[in-house]
Amino acid sequence: MSLLIKQLPRILVVDDEPANLKVLRQILQDDYRLSFARSGMAALELLAKEVVDLVLLDVMMPGMTGFEVCQKIKNTESLANIPVIFVTALKDTIDEENGFETGAVDYITKPIVPTIVKARVKAHLSLVQADVLRATQVDLIQRLGRAAEYKDNETGMHVQRMSRYSYVLAIAAGIDKEAASELQLAAQMHDLGKIAIPDHILLKPGRLDPDEFAQMKAHAQIGADILARPKSQLVALARSIAITHHEKWDGTGYPNGLKGEEIPIEGRIAAVADVFDALTSERPYKKAWSVEEAIALLEEQSGQHFDPELVTLFVRELPKILAIKAQFAEEMGTRD
């Protein structure tokens, strides 16, 4: 089947009473693809075979209750993200609490009201679509990050390591986990502008001359230009990192000579993570430094190149950094 043909969402309706299945079929059949099961076990068997977008699940069924079915769904990695809505005559608060504790997202009470069923189903499928859109956005961001590394580093391990270092450092600096996760994603595009740098400069096995270095420095502005006029907070964050990760604490960095806290925190974090990974990775023009040598450089440049507080935190978190470095190891990277 062509991927260009849009498929209606599939809903699994689970109820041991045929009359209830018939009612829900009449309400939903014009807008969704439907599958039916008359027991918890049959529902789980069907879920193992079909891709389902949402489950409407009766609570009181013989053999296996809806609570038990929901628990098994949420305990199965491949099914855990499927929203489950209980359809039940139960109205006891304790029963509702049990349902939500097992992972259900909503309740629809019997007798069934068609407008309520349609509204609840539509609302929760919209949330599923939002999750799919987010996953697509993340996928594209990761691929853009790899694009900048692809000329001589097809694995993209530099962006994997550097972005994870940035997450660890952000958490250490007191940034909450959600914002740190956004930073980790956005940091993967820090060198996006490198796609415009000629290969003979990017891969030169020696020191760049002044003209070549000027062209190399342009990657920060180019990356920001590519990410200009962002329509999402994530892309705005990526743009900020792209244009500030080569600024220096003492104001001698590029492209705008920002100083101290004029440099946004995301740029300061990315700078530490990026330089550490560049130093400890082999490049076309140099051998990898030892971790000890790289840390010595960070400490030497604390208050000059780097935010001194972030250097202290980075050294404190070094065991986590080294675990990431080992997990995403490779033999070769690109010029930073």
C-alpha cells in the first residue's frame, strides 16, 4: 500500500457484550477503522498482530478485567504508548483511580452518549498525532545534525557525544530535565553551518591560514542563517547555540564578540561540551588529546574561553561524561 494514501486511525473496541460493540461500531465506523475483541486475551492477541492507535476497553469482563488488560498493555514496550480509554458503568472514585494508575488516559461511562464518545476519541487521537509530529521533528533535527558531520564522519558520533555532554552539564547547572532535553536536541545542530564550508578547509590536515580560518569561522553565522526566523522554541534554541557556541567568556570569541553572561547559557554550555569532545577526539589535523590534557585546558581557559562555573561543574560530572564518551566512541571526527 502506498505511503501517500492516508490511513484512518484504527481503534480497538473491547467488550464482552455484543450489544455494546454494536453501539460503538455505529458511532465510530464512519470516521475510523475498527477492530473488535470480546475478551481481554483476544484483545492482547489482536494487539500483537495489528497496529492500533487507541483502545476503548470495558472494565468488567470475565477471565481478565479491563484493569488487567490495561496493565499488560502498559507493561509491553511496543504497546505502552497506545492510549487506553475505559468504557464502563462503574462510577466509583476508587475504580477511576485504579484505572488511571494502570495507565488509562480517560473514562467514558455507560450508558454511552455518542457525542461524548466522539469527542473523547478525537481529543486523545489528536494527542497521539502531536506525539508523532514531535517524533518527526526530533528525527529531522538529528539528521540535520548529522549532515554537518557527514563529510568525513558518517556515524555522527561527535554530535551524539557533545549533545549528551550538554545535557549532563545543563542538569548540573540547575536546568530542569525538560529544558535540558531540549538543549540536548538543539545542540545537535550546533555545527549545521559546516555544510557550507569547502572540503579542502574542513578536512585540511594542517593549520588553516588566515583566509581559510575566516571561512571556517563563518559556519557559526551560516548555521544561524539556516535556522533564521524559527517557528518553534526548539529551532530558536538551536539557532542560539549555532551562533554562540564559539563566543568566549572574555569577549574574544566569534562571530559577535559577546562577553560573560551576554552569551546565553545554552551557548556557554555547548562551548564546554564541544571543545572537550573536539580535544579528546582524533581529527584530520591532530591526534586525540588525553582526558587529563583536555581537562587541564578547560581549567586553564576557565574565565577566558569558558564560563568558570560551568568548567567546575563539568569536571565534577566527569564520570558521567566519560561514560558517554565510551558509549559513543569512534575513531575519527571533523574539525571544530
